Amino acid sequence: MLSAMRIATWNVNSVKQRVEPFVRWLKERQPDIVCLQETKCVDDAFPRGPIEDSGYNIAVHGQKTYNGVALISKFPLEEVKSGLPGDRSDDQARFIEAVVSVPNGALRVASIYLPNGNPAPGEKYDYKLTWMERLIAFARERLELEEPLILAGDFNAIPTPADVHDPELWKDDALYLPATRAKFRALIHLGLVDAVRATSDDPGLYTFWDYQAGAFQKNNGIRIDHLLLSPQAADRLTATAIDRPMRGGEKPSDHVPVWIDLDF
DNA sequence: ATGGCCAATATGATTGGA
């Protein structure tokens, strides 16, 4: 008997600022696994209590002030690894992966906070492109396992002109430059499926709206938070959603949660 | 009105975000 496994990603823009809306959202949506980004706190400061009290296990990879990722799961988190392979000198907390055993199988999940890369060109953009190359190498290796795999997070990449309200305004931005989109395509072409685009051709599907200039009210957004699925995960995909109303709620992050249901 | 924000830091300005 198959049941739905719900897997979500959310860039919270400081987890300590988002505890209340996050716990409310957990109770409402009942995700099985959540990938968080931009937690912006050291591991000891992560607000574990309210999340554990909601019935979740937690694995964190944080740092002071910037970045920070976490995995939240109703099922135990196994084989937890922090840090994207490929550069031992990279100390930015942008990657954590785990295996989650569920009643009818297992999934491998990674929470990804890909570098912003602005201003471009420059050192920060070089770091972004190198990080994307490392992510491609990681994904190639994991895809060889032929497992249900979900790479979820804030990719800081706008895949196509359909994923941005006003492409002209973004043409020189690190999130949309041709080299960024080329690397994102190279990642997809390994055999990953962009869950939202696999289930909808709708225009105007965004996951981020700037805090400034009434961007949300004008739907002046971009789609940069993605769930990328291996074939073994994609073949189980039954639903995809963007929790857009969260952007209009109390104390919103500038990103909203995106989630999928997989038959398991 | 073509500009408007938010979070962290020993903070009263700066940095990063996107």
C-alpha cells in the first residue's frame, strides 16, 4: 500500500526569526522531510525544541551570521554528511545530505544553499560557478546509485525567462547570467527532473519576492528554489506546490516553501 | 510618487542578501 511522502524546501532567512510561522506551517502541511536554508545561526543556537516537539528529527550544519542549512524529518536521519565535496578549504555552511528510511524504502535528500554570486563578474561569481561544478560532480556520483534522490534548496539560479517576472532587469545578475543558466542546465542534463516544471507550464510561478518596492504585491518575483529529482524519485511524483500565501503572512521570509509528494 | 526591505553584528553603521 503506497502512501504520500511530502518533501519540502524553504529558505527561511534566519530560522530564529521564523520559528512561529515554521511550526504553524509544519502542523498544517505535515511534510515528512524539510530542507532549510539560510538558517543564519550556529548549531548550538538552532531552535530545536519547538521543532522536535512537533515530531521531527533535526540535522544542522550552521555557521555564525551567514548561510546555514538543515534537514528536518519525521523519520530518522541517517548517514548525515555536511559540506559539499570537492574543496576542503570551503568553510561556508551550504550543504547537508542524509538518507531517510521510510516504511516502503529509502530516499537520499540534500539541502542546498547555492552561492548568490553577485557582483558578477568577480570573486564571488567565480566561487558560485566553481560551487556549481562541484555540485554537478556530486550529483553525477549520486545518480550512479540509481536511488530516489532529491536535491532541494535555494539554487540562486533562474532557469529560464519563464521563471522571472521581468527578465530584462536580471540580465546582468549572477542569478540569471548565461553562464549560471548553462551550469544549471548541465546539472539537469545529468538526468534530474525539475519537479515544478514537470508538473506545470503555468507562467508567473515564483518562489522569491524582494522585500523592497512592493515586489510581492506586483508578483515581481523569481523562481530559484527547486526540487531536483533522480529518475527513481521523479517516477513517484504525484504533486507539486508553491506555498505562495506564506509570503503575505506574518513575519515572512522573502522565500516561500516549495514541496512535492512522492508515492512511497 | 519609478522608490519603498530585512537580518545579524557588540550595532548606532556596515555587510550580505537577490
